[in-house]
Amino acid sequence: MTMLLYMLQVIGYTMLMWFIYHATLYNNPLHRFSRVFLLLSCLLPLVLPFLKWNYLNEITPVALHISLPEIKVSGRGNNETMGGLSRFTMLAFIYLAGTVWISIRQISAHIRFRNFLKKQERVAIATGQVYIHTGHGPGSYGKKIFFPAASIDPMILRHEQAHVAYGHFYDLVFLQVMKALCWPNIFLYLVARELQLVHEYEADQQALQNDAPAYTSKLLANVLGVSSFSIAHSFFQHPIKRRIIMLQQTSGQQARLRIAATAIALTAVFSVSALWAQTVKKSKPKVASPTAQAFNYVQQMPEFKGNVTEYLATHLVYPEKARNAGIEGRVALRFIIGTKGQVEHPEVVRTSGNELLDREALRVVSHMPNWKPGRNNGKIVKVYFTLPISFKLD
């Protein structure tokens, strides 16, 4: 699996998880479940491209027959290079450079903000200390709560304390790591924005204490003219309309039905992903339809006129496009040595996952010279063989 193909699949699965969230959990009052789902929307797309159900291969009837020694094909050469570097190397370098650049920016932001807070005035409250006169916020950063001026509103304080208690800061750090590792994934940024809103819903629910009208007034009174940091939780998160709507929501049967719908949708995603991984990538080999019975093993096996390993290693050519794209794989072929020693009905019984590699393996086996045919009880007969071929880049 190439880096580009893998990243495209990750983006596609993240998009699918995002649409499932909007279809089933958008404005759902069960905020804890929504939070978990959004975190999984960052992790599952990294795993789903590798998901396979092996039973699909197990139910495929493959006869037991003689297997030739595995042939290994090395990819050499520097075709389609850019300044002495292959295209794959250049893409990997660009990707790594983006990850490093984003990571440095994120780490620098954390260092600057921590140093900023160290210089601010602090006052003691019952639950700890609060930074005041910061000119930013109200907000929280880790376990630190800060206010723009000297006044500390009890409702807002409860809100920020809820962020600390629920560990929302660690979600933000996790999201920043994911953004650095998967920065081309645009849907990851949508997931991050929605997760921050869910954080606000959880904190709002904890802070209002059955006084929704007063808390709503507090939100509306302070919605404009607020300065904040992206790495910290800010009390005044937009869109304000959704936050006010969520204050009026209560969990009930409809919320549980949404969770059930989400579970069904996720099950469908896992199922389709596994089936697709096992079927779509399979090449379409020629179907063997021998006119006479072929044996799996006979008294006198067919013999290649020469060294079959050397012949295949010499004639197999690593496909140029696959080499430049960094594609590797292992393909298993099955074929019949006919009564005249000819190769009949070569087919792919286990694909490498790439059509170029499968096609090259089929090409070479199809053009092999005649063998000395096999015999059973003195009669010339057809015999099955399998041949594994590995394409490996140096």
C-alpha cells in the first residue's frame, strides 16, 4: 500500500465518519457519547485501510499442489527521478516536512502561552488558583483557568472548572498530534472544530445548575469582543445559537435512537471496509478450464529444461510505475503443465494488491518455455503448480 493511497483512504474514512456524525449525532444531548465518537473519528480511519476478513480467502477452494520456490524480484534503477531523488522519496520528504513544521508551530504556541501565564497575576480560590488581568479569556489551559480582568464570574468559573474536570485539554493535545501526523486530512479539522463545541456543551451543562435563562443571558451578554488562544478552551465559543439550543435539550428516547443509528452505521462501515479490502483489490485472473483432468501430484513430476528459478529471476521486470510509486507486494500464481509441457491457464490465486505486479507475474509465467511433461502410471498427464513471487524494493 503506497503512502498516497493510504492517505486518500484515511481522508475518505474520516469524511464518512464525519457524515455519520452529522446524520445521527449532530446536536445530540448525550455529549459524552458524541465526544467519544469524534475521537474515534480521528483514530479509526488510520486502522480501517488495513481491515480484512480472512474468511473470504478461507472459503475459496484452492487445491493442494506442488509449490515452486519463491522468486524475489528487486526494484532497481532511478527512472523518473527528481534531482537524484525518486518521486516517492520527494513525496515522503514533503509530507515529513509538513509534519515537522506543524509540530514546531504547535510546540512553540504551548511554550509561549505557558510563559505568558507565568507572568500573570494569580488569586487563590477554594478549588485552587486563577489567573487574572490576562487580557484574554475567560478560558482554561490544562488545569489553569484565566480571566481577562479581576472579576471572576461564578457561572463562568464553573464552566472552566468543568473543562478541567472532564480533561478536555488532553483531547485538544491529541487533536494537535493528529493534525501534525495527518495534516492533508481536511476533514480532521472539521472533526476538531465539532469536538471543541461538544466540550463547550459538556461544560455548559455542568455550569448552568438548573438556571438556564441566567446562563443563556450570560452567554449572549459576552458573545462579542473576546480575545482567545486556539490551544486553550475559551468560554465564548461560537456558534452561540447551537450552544443555547443545547442548553434546552434533554436526553431521552430520541437520543438513544441516535446512538443505535450510529452503531448501525459504524457496523456498516466496518463491514463494507473489510469486504472492499478483500474483493476490490483482487485482480481478474484468467479462469482455468482444463479439458482433461490435472493432477496435484504424480509419480514423475514435470521438469523445467534448465533452472526455473534463474529463468524467472532473469525475465521478471519490476514494473516502472510500481517502482517509482514505492509499491511492493507478493503474488501467488497457479498454472498447469500440459501434456506437451506447455504452460496452461496461469491465474492469480492470491493477489499482491496491485494490478501492475500481478500482470507482470502472469506475463512471465505465460511465456515460459515448454517443460518436460509429467507422467502417472506411465501416461503423460497434466499437473498443477503454484509459484509465489515477491516484488521487493531495495
